[in-house]
Amino acid sequence: MPQKPHLTFVVAMAENRVIGRDNGLAWHLGSDLKRFKAATLGKPMIMGRKTFLSIGKPLPGRETIVLTRDPSFSVEGVHVTSSLEAALAKGEALAASLGVDEITVAGGGDVYQQLMDRCDRIIMTYVHAAPDGDAFFPAFEHLNFKETAREDHPAGPRDDHPFTIVTYKRQINGT
């Protein structure tokens, strides 16, 4: 029996836990968009409806799964689900058909909160700023995650702020 795919959160969070404002990002980090693409390309990607609408279209090279309570929501090229269980089942089926062992989660705050207990890995971009916002990443520091990688990045020409990318892996039974 094949192993279930890993669930990886891909998120950018400011120093005050802000991940968004007015259904969009509260900053622009062109350098970090490359990291987002690399982390999600070729994999199923779960996101909430508001996050999807802020992007505006299915991202190329990814199977997008949108979680929504709106039964009339439909977008060509997007898998629409109405429950976490359905989104995860669709992600597992897509991961198997794509031959990958990972499902990525791209927000928003409510989706991260609801899936936190199932998350295996977090690829976190810490944005070195504290902008106003209305969407926040849930606390995870008290959970059993261990830092496995860290990269500091100065603000480049297409970046509003410097940032640090940190990868965390959930520790199971002390490993």
C-alpha cells in the first residue's frame, strides 16, 4: 500500500504573523515568488477560495484544489472541494497520478489553522517587516517542529523587505 503523501505548508509570514491584507499579500518579494514556484511546481496545491481569488487563476504546472463553502464556485482547470477531507482525498489522488509524495498548502489563514495538526513540513518565509494585515498564520512554535534549513536573503531589487526562509519538519517519536 503506497504511503500517504506528505503535507507541506508553503507560507510567507511577517514578524507580526501577518500573511495577508485585503485578500492579497501585504508586501512584494519577487525573489520569494521563485521559492514558492519551486516548492509547489508539479504538485497538488490546496488553498482556500479567497486565496485563489487573490491569485486570480490556476497557476501553471500545479493541480490547484480550492476549498470553499460556496456550492456555486467553479473555475475551469481547478478542482473545487467543499470539505477538508475532500480536499485531502483529491490531493492524495492527484499526488498518486503525478507520481509525487507531497501535497502543498498555500493558504489562507483558516486553511492553515484547520490543517495544522496534519502538517508534516513548513517552508516558511519570514518577512522582516510588520505590516498591517487581516490574515494571520497560526501559532505552531509549541508543536513538535524542528528547524532543518535556514537561508537569509537581503532585499533584492524586486523585494520590499529582506527575508529568511526556514524549513521545519514535524518530529515524530523524537526523530
